[in-house]
Amino acid sequence: MSKFLILLGILLIVIGVLWPFLGKLGLGRLPGDIVIERDNVHVYIPITTSILVSILLSFVFWLFNR
């Protein structure tokens, strides 16, 4: 359990540092992400981005468990 929490913390730090660069790559604006903008309401549903992040994290955790 402690290894998992340490790896999760390191992963969050790395994502936090890389966040400005990931925004420039278009992560969060992929086809399949739903954006609804009305007068005073902005709704963002990142379906494709969530699937992509889930696949990447599953692969990373699979590598660490081998």
C-alpha cells in the first residue's frame, strides 16, 4: 500500500509539472469531449480525455505490478 501511495504522489507531481505543456498538446479538447456553453453556464464533459487517461494509467500501473 505504501508503494502505491508513493507512486501516486509522484505521478500527481509529474502531471502537475507537465500540465501547461499538456494543455498545448490539446489534451482536454479531443474529439468526443463535450462542451456546452450557454449564457451563464459552462459545462465540460471530457469523455475521450478520461478514456485516454484511464488507458495510460492502467498501462503504467500494469508495468509497476509486473
